[in-house]
Amino acid sequence: MIVHLNTAGHLTLAEPDDFKRLHCAFVPPASEAPVVRAQLADRVELEGTEAAWIGLDWMRSSASEPRAAWLLEFDRMIEWAMSRGWISPDGQRVKAHVVWGAGDVQRP
């Protein structure tokens, strides 16, 4: 899964069926982190410029069709992240690394 932020500030969940990897891909460069922080609002919280905490509710609601099978795989991914210490203490966010200056995500 890729949490993608374009230059217009639009946040999307790309590759929602890829449960084996997760990262944030932001088109703006890291030097624009303060602006990006404001664009992300309560959906994603930056931790410096290297990592981000992604809201699980936002991820679920951003999946094109969160079917029962998708939710099962998503929960498995989150359980694995929990075993690595990548879930926030309140259980509401998952930690992922951030790639700055990313290109636009290709749509199928």
C-alpha cells in the first residue's frame, strides 16, 4: 500500500491490495514538510521527515471496496505491524517510512 500525496494536496491510498509493503510517497520535497503536515490534517501525522503515522480508520475508509476479505488481510497486516512495534499506543495509527519527491502513482 502506498499513501500518496500529490502536489495539489490530495491524499489517496494507492495499491490497496498490496498487504506486503506500506509507505508514504509524497510528491513535494522534504523541504516542504511544514506545508505537507498541514495538508495531511488528522489522516497522517509526520514524525520528522523520515516516518509518518497513518490513521487506520482513514486507510479503511480509503480502500475502494473494503470487502470482508480485504478487511481480513488488512487486519493481518496490522497484526504483523503490531508485532514489530509499528502501531501507536492507542492502536489508531500505523508507522511507515516516507519517500519525498515521489512521482505520481500510476493508476491501472
